[in-house]
Amino acid sequence: MRYWVNVACRIGVLVIVSFGMFGCQTSQDPVPEQGFIQFTDVTDEAGLSMFCHDNGEDGKKYYAEQMGSGAGFIDYDGDGWLDILLAGGGYWDRAPHPWYKPLWMYRNMGDGTFTEVTDQVGLKDLDAFTLGVSTADYDNDGDQDILITNLNENMLLENKGGVFERRGVDAGLSSDDEWSSSTLWIDGNRDGWLDVYVGNYADWTPETDKFCPEGGVEKLYCIPADYEGQASRYYEARGDGSFVDRTQEAGVYHSLGKALGMAEWDFDQDGWSDFVVANDGEGDLLFLNNRDGTFSERGVQSGIAFSEHGEARAGMGIDIGVVDQTGHPSVFVGNFSTEMIGVYRYLGNGLFSDRAARSQIGQPSLNTLTFGLMLVDVDLDTDLDLFVANGHVYPDRLVGQDKITYEQRAQLFENDGGGLFEEVPASTTLPLELEMVARGAAYGDYDRDGDLDFLIVENNGPAHLWRSDVSHRNWLRVTVTGTNGNRDAFGTHIWVHAGGQVQERRIRSGGSYLSQNEIVAAFGMLDIEVVDSMLVSWPDGQIQTLYDLPVNIEAHIIQGQEGWSTRPMPGRVN
């Protein structure tokens, strides 16, 4: 039961504090056989088993308890190895608890293990009920800073040589006491400084929590319709390390709120970032860039706001990518059980087509509730597959349900190359058989072997690190540094021509749910041995073309410089 897992987490942390013995219990998989889709749960051996998310549960069934936490991959010390940041949740009394930390930072030791360094990096004494994790070099100084969303004021944490300092209200991002969710960093006005869209959810506090018996006498967890939404905010960077709220002026104000996930893409290919917002119980939003620092919302007109039956769904995790030969991006949105995952292919001229059923993802996702959602070429066969992390929110409303459960398996859908997907059987690889109350999920190549590994966090439970073990297939990783604009080069679009195919990726923020993916363009190359050409379109409109790149490397490209440099990949097996 979920209650027992959380008690075990708390006891485990208390024991380690006192005796240094053990923590949360996670499964340990045997070494997998050779195959093209194989994951190994390495949580314990990696040193992450002490982490436990705490949702403050104490029997009151507060509405916010089921929203879970985020996770992120970040190279906070710039050593080339991905570190891990986990949001720990919180307590309603805001008092210190010996087993609780709002944030957990784990340093990658470069040998497959992590060491917790929360105290050493300045994250020890923060007071917050943490939810979402995002990173960006907001001050363009060459390192990754952190924005944490909370049930109270959000926290901007500036990286000072591997130690973080909390910015105060002078930064302009921490003055509003609101329930925030995911965040999206974009250079909306192309002035070279990253702006940020902060998703807000509902107008709720412990003091305004409602009694929701739903016809009975016992309190149950409330549903989203029981609370008014809270409008999200758009903060424009001033260029001096501070931000100003321009929600109204930028045209992104939406009074209904309940934003949970957001993702960026340049749909009309005009060189300016657009973005999509997934809302819980409200229509999803499409913000098209007007190329003057403002946006126009076109969710309903474009066909992306509602289901094919014209109904608003419970949007949560989200991602965008080109999954077929049309060259048009598709938007994937994780929804509530009985609603299926949303799949919208861009048709051009500002219009989308609902392809949930046709993509063959709809029916297999009908009984699951999806939070984390990521498009990744898992098997390195040159097309994007879909991974979703599932878990329900109503442990007290599923009595008598035969098909819908509280703990649920994650799902992996393999792309046939034409945008048709088939669910990979759970028996293919052991981690897919694990039932979880999953929330945040992120991808990153933590062991630097060329394939992308998965990080998943459960609500009121442990984190899971799944190592991908693909072998005998080629790959290419591309990282970039901007010199004439935002240093992260968010908004860079990359086309790779190889083996008679074209693949494309974007360097961007956002995606999934409450979580931060590695900032990289990762391409599966199957048996292709050389990249004929790579076209890089930088955020300021500059175009750079490279030829004859080898595979199985990480190519680093600096804007304005010819060629590329390679970064070590000590974990590579190909």
C-alpha cells in the first residue's frame, strides 16, 4: 500500500540519520540480456535510495497532496557529468522535520554512482513545499541556475561556482504566493535573455481546503472542478538578472488557469518560439509568437484545445517532436484515465489534427493516468518513441474498479517510423513491470554511453533511476553554446541528414511534468556510420551547416565558430 511505502521511507531516513544503515526500498534488476529495449533499475547501486518524496499526508486529505514532485538532470558543477536534483515536497505546518528536505542534490561521481551534496551546494536551509524543477543559465554566465516552483513563493537559485544562493524578491520571481507547477524558459522577444512562463494551478490553501464527500460522509480527495484555477504568469527578463511580470502585456493571461505542463516549438517556422500549455480540466492553450514580444492564444481555433469530442481533458505532462515523415511536429499530452493520451499533428496554417486513435496510442492509454511524458529515441532506430510515467490521484475513489488502479505501470510506445506506435510489452524489460504512483519524469545520459536514461519520482515515495542498456546501435549527441543571445541557445533547431533520412530536434526548456530533461539534441543512428550534413538554426536566425560528422560522439557546437569539438563519452559501448 502507498501509505506503507511512505512510512518505510520515513523510517529509512530516520535510521540513516541515526545509524547510517538503509533507506527507501527500491527494486534491483539483474543484468539484462542483449536487446534493443532494455532498462535496468539502478536506483540502489547509484546511491539514490535514501530519497523519499513527502506530500505532507496526515489524514486530512488536502487537495494538493496528490500532485507529486519533479526531478531534473543538471550539471551544476560543470564537470561534464549529469547530476540529479529531486524535489522533496513538504509539510503543512512548515516546521522542521528530521526526515524531510525540500530539495535533494546528488553529484555524479562518474562511475555510475551519486553522492548527496545537498548541504554542500547551499540547498540545506530552504523553507518551501517544493513541486517543480527547471534549470537555465538565466544570467548568461556559463552555469546552470535553478527555478523551483512551490505551493508558496517560488525560488530562483543562482549558481555561484557550484554553490547556490537564493535570489530575493528583487529578482521578481518570488513575490507571489501562488500554487505553481511547471515552468518554461524561452527568449520570447529574442533580446538574448531568457524569459520564463510559470504555470499556476489552483486557488487553494490548507485554510480554504474543502470537504468533498461526494455523496457520503467520509471526506475524499477533491476533484479539480471543486476549485477555481489560478492564472499563470509570464516574466520578461530585464537583462540585469531580474524579471518583470508582463502576463497581460504579452497576451498570455488566461483566467481559468490549472496549467500543469508546457513545451516550446516554432510551429510556423518563423524563427520565434511558440509554446503549448496543458491544463487540467480546461482547454489546452497554444501561444503563437507575434514577433514583437507578445503572443496570440489560438488553442480552440487550431484544434488543440479539446478532445475530438470537443471536451476539455485533464492535461498534465507534455512533449513535442517530429514522429513521422511529414516533417510536421506532433504534440503529445498526458491526460486522465478514461481520456487517453492526446496526439495532435501540426498540419500547417495554424491547424492541428487529432491523431490519438490513429497513432494507436489512444486505446492502450485509456485506463492510465499520465503525468511524466517524454519523446525519446529509446531504441536508437532513428525515430522518436513515447515514454509515459503513470499513477492515479484518487486512492479513495477507485474502490470496485477492475481496470483503473492507483499504482500503475509506466508505458513505452515504440514508433514504427511513420507515427504509428505499439506498446512495448512490460515483460520486455523488468522496470516496465513496476507499479508506481509516478509523477515527474526526466531523461538524461547520466553514464555518458550514448543512450538516454530515465529518472522518475513517485508521489509520497521513492525515486527511480532506470539505466538504458541499448547496444550495437549508433547514436549522435549534439550540445550547443549560444554567443549572440541566450547562452543555453534555447530555440536552436537542428536537422540531421544521414542514411537517406532527416531527423530534427530542438534545444529547449519545458516538457514532461514538473521536471527538467538534459539539455541536448540526441539522435538514434541505427547502423548509420556517418552524418552527411547537419543544419543548425540559431535563435537569432543565423544558419550553420556542418558536414561528415562521425557517429557515436557528442559534438559540441559554439555559435559563430566553424566545425565542432567532441566531448569524452567514457561510457560508450558501440
